[in-house]
Amino acid sequence: MIFQRACCFCGEAVTRADPDAVEVALRNLWGGQSVQGLQAHSACIVRVFPDFAMVDPPCLRD
């Protein structure tokens, strides 16, 4: 089985063709150790959170 990441907003595959794709980590605000990662295309996250466009995605790269 090949693991594919899916965009949490549009449902399409997230690939390395989108170098500015992001992962959003979710955890309980009030504590706990569990974390869930959600992946998103760079265009989808900017569409859903327009103010995110003010952040330069390349600055998030390692």
C-alpha cells in the first residue's frame, strides 16, 4: 500500500509538487499528549485562512 497525504480542505492528494504545502497539528487546548496532523495544499490553506497569506510559506521550510 502506498501512503498518500490528503488535503483536509479539498480531499485531493498532497504531493511534493506543492513545496509550500503545510501540516497543521491539532491537540486539545487544555492538555493531553495526543496530536493529530492534518495536511493541506498551500492554496487551500490560504483560501480558508486568508490572513495566512501574510505568512511567507517558504519561511516554514526546514
